[in-house]
Amino acid sequence: MSLAARIVLHLGSLDLDVELRADDGETVAILGPNGAGKTTLLRALAGLLAIDRGLIELDGTIVDDGARTFVPPEHRPIGVVFQDYLLFPHLSVLENVAFGLRSRGTRRGVARQAAAASLARSGLADRAGGKPHELSGGQAQRVALARATATEPRLLLLDEPLAALDQSARGAVRRDLRAQLASFAGMRLLVTHDPLDAAALADRLLILEHGRVVQTGTFADVSAKPRSPYVAELVGVSLLRGIARGDHVELPSGASLIVPDAGSGEVLAAVHPRSVSLHREQPTGSPRNVTMGRIDSIEQLGDRVRVRVAGAVPLVAEITPAAVLELELVEGTEVWTAVKATDVTVFPV
Amino acid sequence: MSRRGRRTPWLAVLVALIGFAFIALPIIGLVQQVPWRRLWTDLETPEATAALRLSLICSLWATALSVLFGVPLAWVLARVSFPGRSVVRAIVLLPLVVPPVVGGVGLFYAFGLQGLVGQYLYRWFDIQLTYSTAAVIMAETFVAMPFLVITVEAALRSMDRRYEDAAATLGAGPLTVARRVTLPMILPGLIAGAALAWARALGEFGATITFAGNIQGRTQTTPLAVYLLLQSKPEVAVGLSVVLLAVCVAVLALLRERWLGAG
């Protein structure tokens, strides 16, 4: 059971030519800058746009072949969570969730019961009678997801599901969403421009630039070997999973990262390569995080060099070619990395 | 340092006042003529009751027909792109600017006994529209429907179509989308358009008298009665006029928030 698609589509100045596949139980994140064609790709999969050429095959059924076959959106087994959720403002929360079942011919009473049960599972039973505008951002997100999954689609498309939320609500909603996605059995496709969403929610990334796939793989693969400056900028941050303990984050290796305020629980600590400095001898100074490691790889990317350091605190440093020469850095060299505590950003997962 | 605001252009204010007075004075003139104490008795005369009842029935029919045909028309103009769409829109909106008498003449040569369509209606079905209540309804619909079309089309154009996309991905076919999403979302626009169309139908004069004539109880609507009674029974004419005025004020009040803005 899978999705296999080649989508060729011209829309305005966008020239989209993308191949992608997804399997059951898998979450694929589509990352890319604005205008890369992410939303257009989702719309084509949902059937809101017809493709010019190519093939969209879902569980062995062709839903669009760019010519004779075009299955309209209402007949595709696909659920969509739209960017700003698009909950129908004139319907109650319950009616919003029941909308899909009602449209597919389920009797009103049965549809409402199913919707009420689904809202109860999302912890929103007391909101069923309210109107969408009375919901908080996180609640609206859960209602949108409940509405999209009520008809048990095979493929779930999420268009920037966290973009409408303010930064303070994001962490909690992201954690929520991860649990909800895990309980959805089909394939999941997530469009985002936030690498953290991708890191926290997706099994695999697909990076889109100017309508083309520039790279695909797990987050670890892609961030280890970014293939373009944009990808490096996007996912090139070092993400370290660990347990927050107040003023530091404990890593699986036993080492810890000093941070201004970690909170508690499972977190991702993000360190931008630009804020990592490399030293041949143990530096003394204000940076709180000084650890020893061994250079794993050195790669030139545009006008800078990415140096990957393995060790108790694995980090990537972005330095100039001149610095590489001066410090005589080669693969296998032992170096000290230094990062200021204030340059570590911590996100709850 | 004192802050000096912009100077008020007094000349413009003066001219504006004259303009305002020009519109307000006739209304004051009408209201001060109303024989308030006898108003009810005047409105109970046979001519007045017949005219009021006919006006009510015909204007409601005209509003219903405007909604029935106007909403699909507005939808086609807003959502379907086809060659000549702007020409079709111009024709639909023409009754807004054409003198109603001219509209009546047109109706006469389209649906009258010798008319384009009317001759066959008469020959094949023995239907004669001229001088009938149906003719009044047609005349009123002719002038009223553009108000509905223009308002509903604007509502359809300003609506966020992604809600329709969302409904489609939830399994709703085009008709379900229209019924459960599009229509409810443009409902305020539809109500405004229907109210405007109703007010216009109620006040219709020129096309009605040209196409339907002036037969008491059958085609003599309130505006026609007002015009005729102004000679013989001016107090009844004034009474009927103030009823029409009150209806228009009520419609404006209903549309206040949408059309007149705040303040």
C-alpha cells in the first residue's frame, strides 16, 4: 500500500517536476522555500489541480495521469489539513468534523456520533457545540485533523499545520501532532518550511527547490550531507535529542549541554554551525560548552566549509577555507568545539 | 507650540449643505403632509388596500424570482469564464441604468401579444401576459434582479474559495459544496441583495405602467396608485407614499452595516 507519483505541472512562473513516494505508516516532510511548489504539489495530490503530465497512483489506483484519467477530489481517499485549517465558520465544531462522513452519504445521526467520539478522543468534547472562531490555535489544529481523518483516508496531507500558531503554542502542539500522526495508519505527507517540524514529525524529508527535488532522505542523512547551500541553511543545524534538566540538556552520550533555560522533559537542542568555533587547544573563555571531538568529515559548500565533529557532543561547524588551512584541519584531527550557552536553542518535543 | 489642524474648507461645507438640503427637503415635505390621525382610515380605502396588497404580493414574487434566477446567474458570472462574459454582465446590469419606461416597452415587444415570445405564448398556450398581474411581477423582476445579481456576484468573488476546496477534499460533490458551504457563506450578501431587489420591486413604476397597465386590483401597484390619487385624493396618496418611505428606511437599516459602513 503506497503512493507513487510523478507530477509535472506549470502554474504561473512555477515549473514543477517532482517524483515522490510514500508508504503506509510513513511521514514524509516536504521542505522548501516559499514558491518552491510545496503547496501546489499537495493540491495536485488532493485533486484540486490537474497535473500536466505524469502519474499519481494511490494503492495501485491511478487517480491522475495527466490525460484521460482524473479522479476529482471528492472521490480520492485523501484527507487534507489546510494551512489555516479552513474550518467552516458557519458550522459548529461537531458539524465540521461530521462534514466528511455526511458528504460521503453517512446518515446525520451516525456521522454526528462518530464526530463526537473523535472530538472526545482529541480532548475537545466540550467544544463540540461551539463555533470554530471560539477555538484556540492548537484546538483548531486538532479539529482540522479530526475532520480530515474522520473518513479514514489512505493519505493524509498536511499543509504547514503549525504555521498559523504563535511560537509559544508551537512546541506543545507539535508534540500533540506527533502523537496524533502516529495513531493515523495511512501515509502522511507534511508540507513545512520549518526544519524543526520536519525533524520532530517526519521519517523522511524531501527537499524542494524551484519545483525540483534537490535531496531526499532521513533528517540525519540530509543534515549530514546537505547538497546545496539552501539545504545546509535549512537543515544544517545540529539537532541533539536529550532530556532537559533546568540549566542543561543531558545527551544520550552522558555529556551535557549548558543552556540558559531548558525546562524539563524530552527536548531537541539546536546549534547553528555558524555559532560553533573550532580550536586545536582547549580554549578558555566565556563559551560554556567546550568539548573534545574528532573531525569526521570536511566539505566545502559554496564559500564556506562544513566540518563535522564526532564525539560526546556531535556538532557541525561552519568556518572559512582560510581557517581550515591555518588550523591544518583534516579528517581524523582532534579538535575542541566551543559553543556559547546562549547560542543553543531548546525545543520541547 | 500650538498644533494647528487643517483648515476646514467652509465653501465646500456650504455647497455640501445645499446638496444635503435638496435631498432632505422633499422627505420633510412629505412627512409634514401626512395626516397622522387619519392615516389608518386613509389606508383602509379600497384603492389603497388593493394597491398595497398587490404591491406586497408582486414584490415578494419578484424577489423570489430574482433569487431563483439571479443566484445561478451571479454564480456563472463569478465562477465560469467564457467568451463574452463581460457582455453578458453588461446586459444583466442594464436595467439598473435604463429608464424603466424603456424596459416596459422592451417587455411589451418581447412578451406582449405581438411580441417576440408573447405571440407564441398566446398562439400555443392561450397565455396573454399584458395587463395581467403576471406582467407586473415580470416588470418588477426585470428592474429588481440586477440588484441581486450584482450583490451576490460580489459576495461570491470576495469569498475565500479554499473553503470550497476543503469541502471537496472531504468528499462533497459540487452540489453539496454549493448547498453546505458556498450558499451559507454568502448568505449575508444574498440577504442584502434580496432586500435591495425587494425595495426596488416595491417602488417600480415605469416598466409596470407601460407593460402591465393600470387596472385597480390587478395591475395598479402602490406607486401607480400614488400617482393617480395625488389628483383626486391627495391625503391617500401621501399616506401610501409614507408607507413606501417607511419600507425603504427599514431596508436601509437592515443593510446599514454592509452598505453604509460604520459611523
